[in-house]
Amino acid sequence: MTTAIQEPVPDSGQRARTTRVGDAVFSRTALGAALLVVGMLAGVAVFLVLQGLPALEASGEQAYGKPSIWSYVGPLLFGTVFSAALAMVIVTPLAIGLALVISHYAPRRLAKPVGYLVDLLAAVPSVVFGLWGIAVLAPRLVPIYDWLNDWLGWIPLFDGPVSSSGRTLLTASIVLALMALPIVTAILREIFAQTPTMHEEAALALGATRWEMIRLAVLPYARSGIVAALLLGLGRALGETMAVAMVLSATGAIISFDVISSTNPNTIAASIANNYANAAGLKINVLIFAGLALFVLTFAVNFLGRWVATRGQVKG
């Protein structure tokens, strides 16, 4: 008869010590990764400040024909914010509607594949979006721009003259909206799904329709999350480079509210991408100063989005 040999079972003290060691290693690794990211961000900020400060003395040809650096960066900031704001006006109803369909309307077997397809849009390179905007979207928008100019030309946005190529600020904003759609939809989908089930069931029990339940229970609960998601999507649109540089026709640093003309306000990212290869001397510092302005703007928008999201979680 054989006797089974039992291995000694570690006592609770050994398990606790092992757990404490694992927790300490993970905590320090996570802290080191966080500090590394913060350090890299601080390094980028220091580089932009040191290399951008000499641009304060630029003027004339060194500032790309502007009397000062502010006359060059100001219109670029306007174009950056204007195009991103147009993109968010387009993406807001699309993202909210798509997120509600996925989270509350579509059957589960259909909602998951649709959610995956929307998320896959984030993996499409910006160059592909730019090529699609030039070759497919822009030519098909020209008749629409003609119609807008004919019937709504009294509005400064559609004053014209209409671009014959369709490479306008509105076309670039539509491309930016499609690029920001995945991140905004993904965040909204998760926020809508976190609505307390008791709130939804209480609204339905009182006789509310599905839309009334969403309007009375889901949207008020997700209000801060919606704002945070849109601000994060705005940050995505502000920093886009290649798609905007490819879609927009080459223009200088101007301020214009016309979105269907070939005379377009340029963006900071597109201007840097178009001019950096041929820049030399103080012009490089001018472009780096423009990048510093974009860095500050993007950081402020993302910080605001995170603050709104955190504030909403605390209230909830």
C-alpha cells in the first residue's frame, strides 16, 4: 500500500507576505510609469518653451510675412479652434445617437459588432482619411457648396466664392468629425451603459416610452460625461495634422469665417507640417512657438475634459 506524500501548504503569513511583495512591486511599477509619462510631458513643454522664446523677436520674412509672431500665430489659432469646433458640431449628434443605438436600442447581437466597427475607425491612419477626403469627399461636396452659396450666401459661413475643388475648411471639419467619432462614441457608450438600471426601470414603470426614459433618466445622469467626451474629442481634433494638411488647399495665416471658399483659415498643425521641411534659422523657432501654442491649447482642453469627468463621478 502506497502512502500519498502531501506537500506543505504555505500558511496565511507566507501568503500575506507574497501578496504584499506583489502589491509593492506593482504599485512602484505603476508609479514609475506615471512619473515617466509626466516627465516626458514636462520635457516636451520645456523644449517648446526654450526653442519657442526666440521667436518673440521674429518679424517680416522671419515670421512668414507677418509684422510679429502674434500676427502669425493668432490666425492659426483661430483656424485650429474654428475647424475643431465645426467638427464637434458635426460629431455631437452622430456620436450621441450612435452611442444610444448601441447601448439602448440595438439588440445585443447587433450592438457589439456595430461597436467594434466604430472602434476600428480609430485604427485608420490619418493619411487614409486625408486621401479619402481629397479623392472622394471633396468633389462630391462641391454641388452642395454651390447650393449653400445660392440659398444661404447671406450667411458669412457660406459667402463664397465656392471652391471648385471642394478642399475647404468645411470638408476638413467633416474629416475631423469622422476621426473624432470613435473616441467620443466609445466614451458615450460606456457612460450611457452605466446609468442605474433602477432609474430606467422606474421611468418605464411610470409609463414612459423608451425615448422618454432616455430623456428623463439616461441623459441627465450622463450630462457631465457627455461634456467630458466631447472635450476629449475636441482635443483629438485640435491636434490632427496630416488629414487637415492634405484636405485644405494651401493658404496663409488668415482669419475668415467662410467655410466653402478656397481661401481657408489654416491650422497650426497643418502649417507646421507644410512649412517645417523648408524652414531655417528663426523660422524654425516660429514654428516651434506655434507648436507651443497648440500644446497649451490642447492641454487646457484635455485638462478641462478630465476635470468635468471627475466632477461628474464625484457628484454621482
